Amino acid sequence: MKKFVLLSVLLVLFYACSERKKGGEEVDIVKIPISNLQGNQLARIHCSNCHLFVPPDSLPKFSWKNDVLPAMAHRLGIYNGDHQPDSLFDRGSGGDIVRKANIFPEQPLLARADWDKIVDYYIDNAPDSMPAIARTKKINMGLRHFNYKEVAYSHRPPLTTMVKIRPEGKGVVYADGKQNINSLTFLTPDLEKDYVVGLKTSPVHYYEKKDTIYLTTAGKSIFPHDAAEGTLLKISRSGPQQRFNNSKMGIENMQRPVYMAYGDLNGNGREDIVACEYGNHTGKLVYFINQGKNGYEKNLLNNRPGAITAIIKDMNGDGLNDIMALMAQGDEGIFFYENKGDGSFVEKRLLSFMPLFGSQYMELADFNNDGLDDIIYVCGDNADKTPYLKNYHGIYIFLNEGDLKFKQAYFYPLNGAYKAMARDFDLDGDLDIAAISFFPDYIHHPEESFVYLENKGQMDFVDYSFPQSTNGRWIVMDAEDMDGDGDVDIALGSFVYFTPAGDTTGLGKKWLTTSPSVIILENTIR
């Protein structure tokens, strides 16, 4: 029925003779007759073309009116004036890419009167405010087997874009992404400053193998953009002190990559790469086949923006490494790419989420010990047009029922959740969870910025935080055995470019001068 209605709308399009000038050329204006459809029907047709349908009660009335609907109008070629505003496009190559992709059509895709019906439908049916996450009890304060440690050297105000606990007790490395002053800081195992490497672009992902660092940079800025400035740098040791400061280009011209997965996709023994080129309005999910001395061969998996996490693993037991990917930025969901063994992959959507979820991260982990990989999924990005607390943000566990069918078995509400890592932190044989939030409820529950979920069995978790959890604004996290004692430690990185919306706590001002770049939660189980 939906396809029939949409086809009917498209069949009655006609062109009028009116013209407007744009760039010195005469451009015909498409005039579309008003349909006889209701606002809810039009919303399901036009809004669902790009993403899962969003019901009106998902956002407060003022958010729909002032932020979301005006932005959606631009996607349908509906503008306040009689032409497409240049302000929609960034300057330079990124803006050119968006223009070429026709993200914001020059011509309207529906009659303005029909757009007004959609607006009225959302405004009339949206609530005045959103229900807050209802906590029956406060988060328990105190981590029984973790010691809080701040690193000795910080870049203030910190704009930490990645943190990595290095393997084999080699210390910690983190990146700071200030514009035109990007750096990679190496710390000793005692968390003292070792040395700092200056970079031209912002590091976002770190992978160390043998004597080489594979460092992914998002471009000149970590903030949303479409310019193909992202790179993969291969950094080796040089000089008498054998420091990591000799870099060469591995891959270039990526659109704001944010995550890389490494693994052998074609069985030739070389590590290939899956790149999450998140971009902004445009982007893609791609894989690079390692050609040895001939570099990498690029292949497309998904030609949409928002790729944010990827995992390389044999998911169906056929001996070939497949790809799992989390897509955000509109059409949000978890996708499976089956390796066919001939250099091609077949896409299957496993889970879908509303664009308001703000998908951030996923991992595979076996929570019920049945030998199948389950999914831990995190959503809570509130950095765009709807910076309001949402009761559907948090940590989800989807259990694998076999044949790659997943069913939700757990939800922990966490305002603005950004990452969650499943590890057996207390060494009792089951998986606990460490999680951070970049947009917690700082007014009522500031301790939400870090939550430790101790697994009690049967999908029962008890939540804990620590008194210093508000010493920074945590945006990145890593969990590894930092000191080689057999238990898993945690590193958190602080990013203080944004202050919390409507902050009355004074935390934002405090962070500018006192927030550490990185803190360590040292596991004391062993």
C-alpha cells in the first residue's frame, strides 16, 4: 500500500513554466499538485524513505518545530526562500561533495502544502516535554576493586580524541585534537610523560602491531565534515631513542573515518582493513584489500554516511571472515556483510534503530555462554539537533538466537551513553560492563558519566560509579591489562569542547582548567 501511494504521488508530478535565476542561469521550478493524503500518511511516505519512521512522541514539540522539521524540510527541497541557501554547504571540497550528492535537492520533492500537513501532524501530536529516565534508586558510589589515577601530563583544555592502553605493559597513548595543534602523547607505565608527537590531522583510532602503529586521522577537524581529508598513517620507530615519529601514508582521501577494523578477508594471510568513513551528510563503509607492496585496493560496502563501528569475524562458521557494522547518522542499524569467498559481500540488515537513538558503539560478546556471539549496543549521541535527555538512550544487549537472529534481552537506561565494553573485570567467569556517557544528566545524576555494571547472572547487573567521575567529560574509553597482572584496567579520555547544555553545576567551567586528558581505573583484583 505504501509503495502504491508513493507511486501515485510521483506520477502526478508536472512542470510549470515559472522560472527563477540561480547562478546566472534560468532554472525551471517544479510545481507539484497537493495530494489528498493526511499528514500522518505523508510523514510515513517521505520520512521513511531515509530512515526508520519516527513517531511524534519521540521528541518534544519545540524540538520538532525549531530544529528537526526545518532540517528535514531541506532534505525534501523545501526552503524558506525561493532557492536553496548556500549556508547548507561547507566551504571547500566537503561542500562540493554534498552538492554533487544532491543531499539538499534544488527542486521540491512534494508540495509545500503537503509539507505543512507533515509539520502540523508532528506539532499537534508531540508532547510538551520528554519523560526523564526514571531511576528507582541511585547508582551505587564506589568501585571496590579499582584505584583512580590521573595521568601526569595533560593538554588543557583537553580535547582527547582517542586513548589506548598499549599491549604488554608499555604504557598508555592518547591523542588531543585541537585545530591545527594535533598531538599523540605517549605515557610510561607509571603514567608519566614519555614524549609527544605532533600531527597535522586529528587522530581517532590507534592500532599497534609489532613495531608499527596504524594511526587513523579524521582530517583537519574531528567535527562533522564531508571533506576527504582522513588518512591512515603507518608510524615506525626512528632516531637514537627509537620513538614512534617516522610516518608514511598508508591510505588517504577518506571521508572523516572514525573507526578501523583489521583482519584477513580473503585468506591470503595479510591483514585487510574495514574503514568507517562516517563523514557527515555523505560518507561510506568500505574495505581495503591489502596488496602488500602495492598498497590497498578500495571496495565499497555501504554508500551512506554514519559508519561508526566495524568488526571482522567469521559469524556463520564457513571459515571466511565476515563483517559486522554499526551505522548511525539517519538510517541507523546493525548490518551483516557475508563473505562469499569470491571478493564480494552480501549485506543483510540485522537490527534497525530510530535516527534519534544516536548509535555510538557495538561489541560482540557471549553473555549467556551458549557459544554464540551476542551484541552489546550503545546509543546516546545528543550532539546534533536534539540535545535533550531521552529515555531510550542507554546500553542494550541483544542475544543471538541462532542464524544471526537477535532479540533484546537487556536494557540499561543511560542518558547520553557513548561506549560500553564487556569484559570479565572481576574475574568471576561472567561479563561485566564498563560504560561512559558524554551527555549524562549532570543536574540529577552526574555520576552517570561513568557506570560499571557488575554481572550477577541471568541478565542482572548492579550499577556502580566513583566519586571522581565528574573530574572530566568522558568521550573515549579503552579496557586492557595495563600492567600485565592478569586483570583488565580502564582508561577514560576527557573532551571539554562542549559544555553541558543548560549547565548550572559549574562543571563546564571547572573542566577548562582542571580536567585531566586521561584517567586510569587500575584494577586491583590481582
